[in-house]
Amino acid sequence: MGEGNLKIDKKENKVLISINPSIYPLDVIYSASYVFLDKNYVFLDGDIKKRILVELKPKEKYDLKKLGGEFNNELLKYADYKKRSEQTKQVREMIIQRALFTNDPSIINEVNQEEKIDLDDKEFEDPEGIAIPWEEKYGKKTKKSK
Amino acid sequence: MVKKQKKANKIILKKSFYDLNSVKEALKDFKKVCESNVIIKKNSIEVILKPNKIYLENNLTNEFCNYVLGLMKNKSLV
């Protein structure tokens, strides 16, 4: 009995799933297969370039058509996961780099030294005389006499 | 696919899907339950398993294939 990419063998109690490797690469097929290992017997066969065959044989009684459908769903899920992980690879790497960077004590010391240099009290030029000291602008106001 | 002989079970695993080292490792782990023989060909690995006990005969090859995939999964996670 055939249904899409599924071939159901009720006599042998197994379902054969035919997969085009140009749509679902081998690592996606592996990932999907690993999910089914505990409740089914999984066997991989076929041609890696043309058509990969996955044979699923449930350890206990199970609807074979449903099993095949669930495998197809898993394939789609992992294909999407792979695509998204490739898209977000740079971001993830940046987050890890940043996490490692912030916890490196040698780099923290370097940054602190740079900050110290910036905070040194040095006189700066103000030829127009427009600079207002912070204390004067935002500091505590003296109480006005009534 | 899985071809059954009189007592021994023969499995043909394609090298493009099954890792040879994982197959060897699985054979070591299966030593207690069966005798084994391996023929490594250009594109495939032929494994012949002879179970020590009759009741193991039914699903031995299937369990072996699953075990190899399980080892491959573990390797991919490391």
C-alpha cells in the first residue's frame, strides 16, 4: 500500500519512507530517526544521492500510516530547525563570545584602565565660556530666603 | 534489507549511512548475546549475527541496527 512517500507493509508490520535527499539532507534524516529509536526499529537504506529509504518497524502495535506521517513531521521539524540554526549562527556565536569576553579578568582590567584614563581630571579648553559645571546646574539648591 | 539465514541473521549496512567504528563498537557490546562475523566491503558492511539463545533470534538484527544508530547519535552529541 502506497501513500505519498510511504509504503506500508502490513504483513511485515513496517512502513518504508522514501526521502529525497535534496529536500531533506542526511543529518536531518538522522535527527528524525533518532527520535523513533526507543519505540521502533529503524533501518536506513537506499542511495544517498538519489533516494534514502527509512524503514520503521514499531516494537509494539501501532498505526503504520500514523507512524509514517509522524516521521514526515519530524523531518520537517528538523529541516526547519537546521535552517533557523544556520540563520542565527552568527548571533549565537556573538552571544557566546560576549559571555566569555565579559568573564575574562585580563580584559576587565584593561577596560577599567581605559576608563580610568578617561576619568582623569584634566582641564579642557572652553574659549566661548559656555561650559557650566555639573554642580552649578544640577547640584543642591540653596534655600531661598522668604 | 535484513536477510535471515537458517540460524544466523545477516544484515547489510551501507557505509554511507552507518559508521564503521560504531558497528565495531556495537559488535563488541553484543559479544555476550551472539557470535558475530563481519565482512567489510567497498560500500557496505555485512554483519552476521548468531544468537546464543533461540529466543534472541527474532529481534537481534533489529536491535543491533538500533544500537548502532544509538551509538552514532551519542557520537554526534560529543
